[in-house]
Amino acid sequence: VAFLIHRDGSVSGVRVVRRSGSYAFDLEAQGAIESVGAAKAFGPLPEAFRDDVLPVTFSFDPRVIR
């Protein structure tokens, strides 16, 4: 799942980069990031971070989650 964290901790551009083969799993992975973003749970970017957004790619592995 790829997404952007903005300076204020909000998230945008959430998208599945590589499908797992399970539509439901992919939807849940995307929803997890959207939920964290809506809660601004990542927190704001550090002041020392010079860019306004931080691009992130995060992997969810359905073989590990059981």
C-alpha cells in the first residue's frame, strides 16, 4: 500500500501497489491505512523533515497475518 503523509499528519493518495490475490485482504489493508490517516495517528512530520509530504510504501503480508 502506498500513501502520502502530510506535514500535519493527515494521509492522502492511499492505493494498493501490488495486489495480494485476495480482494478482501487488499481492501482491508487499504482501509487500515485510511483509518490511521483519519485519526492522524502517524502524527505530524518532524520540523527537521524538510519536505511537506513523506511518501510511504508499506507491505501487508497475508501469509504472516493469521
